[in-house]
Amino acid sequence: MLVGAQLPREHPLHRDFIQYYRDIGLPEDFYWFALNTAPPDAIHWMTPDELDRFFHATVAKISPPRDNG
């Protein structure tokens, strides 16, 4: 099975995916990161540094509130 990470960056099959990422407000760099970080059948859990790099988010901003009750 051919996967996107095996195609050269300039391959035309990447264009629609890059445009989709742009349409939903994700940077193109995130497309390449996601493509090369994990194979299609796996999950990569982003580190706090990666979240900050792509989304300017910190774990504190995205973590649910703690129940102190």
C-alpha cells in the first residue's frame, strides 16, 4: 500500500490534502508533520512542545478542569 509519506513533497496528490488543512485553519507544516510522524495505522500523541509549535496551545489551556470535590 502506498502512503502519502512515500510520495515526494511536490507530488500532486498532496495538493488536495494541503488545501483541506488550510480550509480548516491548520498550517501546512502540520500536514507534513502529521504525515511523517506516524504511519496511517498508528497514533502519535503530541507532546506539549508540538502542541505549542502548531497550535500555540499549552497543556494547561487544553486540559479539562480538575474535580477538586
